[in-house]
Amino acid sequence: MNDTHETKKMGGDKIALLGLFIAGLLIARLIVAFKSGLLFSDPVGLSRTGLSISMPSGNGWGGDKQWRYRENIFTLSSFFPVGSRRPTSRAHCRYILGADTTTPLERFEQEAAIVDARILETNQTRMGTLTVDWAKMDKPEVFLCVFLGTARLPDNRQLDIEVHQIAGDDQMAEQVFKRIIEDLKFEDTQLLKTGAEVIAEIKRKGLGDFLNNQNRQVFFLIKDSKMRTIGFTMDVLIDSGPQAKLNIQAAGLFYIRGQRPFEQGTSFQCSNDFGEFIYKSEISRSTGRSGTEIIAGRDNIITVRRFEAEPDEKSYRLNPAAIPNVFLDQLLEQMLDSDKKEMVVDIIQANGKIIPTLISRIEVTKDMAADEDAVHVFKLEFLDGKGFSERLYLNSRRQVYKRLIRQDNIYILELADIGSILREFPERAERILQKNQMLK
């Protein structure tokens, strides 16, 4: 019996040793691959920005294949070894929509404080039209080495490049960091500048000039691809007069019926040039309620407060091409007056997201014959990587009378009146009338 037990034990020890040997070989192979040569991906472009970056890829490296949008920042990341819960190295790029005004040195000191590291070196690298300020930091007790670079881009954008290495190989971290900078390409498309010019003209005129002392009420029925009515939108916009500081006021209601009904109510107040505004939104679902409040001041800073299970507050600096989605109609009208064919603007949504959006004028062709009222057609492409786009049809009065929304499915918004919405959605009649009376 003892001999059998000893034999099994020896067999188990051999298997364990074999496993350790194989693991050691795999680790050694990764290290050799890591040191033997770096491979980089083809340039990964960020849509309509003129920016593209190559990242470590292959020989143990791997990560994002495209830029990811989250919390008003686009990110692109690569890790070594790919798939590991605790990678020993990572490269991370951030394209920040609303950059703050801190200097590069302040930025480096902030990062050093976060990782409890010391700054060993600061320098600059010039690449084309961009200047990348960078710093090397380390924390020797945990073999941490960090390279952080930051570059100011036009239109209040910013690019940050970070490489973290915890394998004690500063030379490799530096090689990765400098290779990313060397492959960096940026060519200003001028699309944001065009958007900023159009928005500046709206601010110069003042929103009251577009309203011309007339309240605007707009109602749409929402239909699916089979032309079944599934929801509605209603928006009211008024100018309460020059005596009020926040004289432009708006209210909106968006509703989708079904097994999981969705309702969003909004209220909005702003100055005539929307330099100051308060934007509130409340969402009701079967799972509960949530809310958002956006406050903008003359310093071009917006504060976004989200009221959910875990309340959250963040601040962002707007660039001159930013505009709340409440004023989409006025934006298109001014684009026509400015005779611009294409531009990018940052649309501020009610949920606090800032979405870069490409707006293009489309030539009205014969294949649009079914839309006899179409005098102007615009296409909106939301550049957050979600595949969301919209086509808007305007009549001779420059009024949007139809909207075609595409993502996974197609939805059609057709101009309606309050009577037809009340007939289609009697279950929301009280809410509709309440919202409609708010600004009268």
C-alpha cells in the first residue's frame, strides 16, 4: 500500500515539475519575443480628425483595433502580454475632446502623484505640426517606469500618450513610447474650424433672431421600418424676452412604447448666445428613474451631474464648435446661410455626452422624388463609433419635416401635430399636455 502511495506521489511531483517547466518555457518565450523585436499595427485613424496612430501589435502585444469612445474621450490601447489580467506593459492613447488648461509640467506632476512616482526627465519632440511634451517617471521599489507625452491639438483637443512598464526594462518602455510618437500622423481637416465659424455666427445673431418672437412647437411620430408607430417626440422652444437672463427656454418629451417603455423628459434654459445654460433630463424605464443636470458658465466649462444609484459629477471644457442638441434646427439654418457644405460640431446631448458629429449637405436628386417637399437634405454622422447616422429633410420654409435614423435598424420620424400624438398615445395624454403647457 505504501509503495503504491509513494509511486503516485512521485508521479504527481513529476507532473507538477513538468507543468512548472512548461510555464517557464512559455514565460521565457514571451520575454524573448518581447525583446527580440517590436511589431506595430497599421495606422489606426480617428474618424474625421486627421489623426492616426500605430500601436504595438504582435510578439505578445495586442489590444484595440479601433478607437473607443467613453466619457467624452477616445482611447486606443495595447497590452503585453495580451489577454493577461495583469499585463507587464501597456501603451495607452487618449484623444480628449475638452482639454483643460493645465501646462504639460502640471500634467506630469499630477500623473506622478497618482502613481506615487518621481519625474526623472522632461523633454519635447517635434513631429510635423505637433509638439509632444513628455516626461519619464519611475518608482524603483516596484520596478515601475512610465513615459507620458501630451500634445495640444487645434480646437481645444488634446492627445495623451502613456507607456507603463513594470518588468524593470526602461529601455523597452522608451522604445515603445518613442516609436508611437515617430509613427504619429496628424493633418488638421479644418472641419471643426468650419463648425466653430457657423456656431460663432449663431451666437453673434442671438437665438432670438432665429425665433423672431414666435414660439416653436415641433412634434414627430416615430415609426419602425414596417411603418408601425412606436413612439413620438415633442419639443417646444420660446424666447421669453430680453428682460430675462436666461431668456431662451425649451422643453422636450421623447417616448417609446413596448414591453420595455422608455420616456425622457427634458427642460432647458439659456442666454441668447447660449454662453450660459442649464439642461435637465429625466429618464423613466421599467427598471427605474435616472436624471442628468448640465450647467454651463461663461468660462466654457460644463459640469455634468448624473443622479443614479451612484451619483456622479464631472466637468469638461467646451471648444468653440460645441452646441446643445436643442438647437439643431438653428444650426442647419445657419449652415445654409453660411453656404457651408460640410463641418464637424460637438453636439451636447441631454445625458451629458459630447458627440463629435459630421454634418454634410446632400444634393437633392431625382431618387428623392418620393419626398416632393425636400428642398434641403442633411446627413448627420455621429463619430463615436456606434454606427449611428441620421438624414434630415427640410422643406422650402427650412423646416425639418422628416428624419431618417439608421443604426442597427431604420426608424422614421414624420412631422405631426399634437392632436395626432394624443390620438396615437392616449396613455400619455396627461404628460403630453403637461409638457406642452410648461412654456406657454
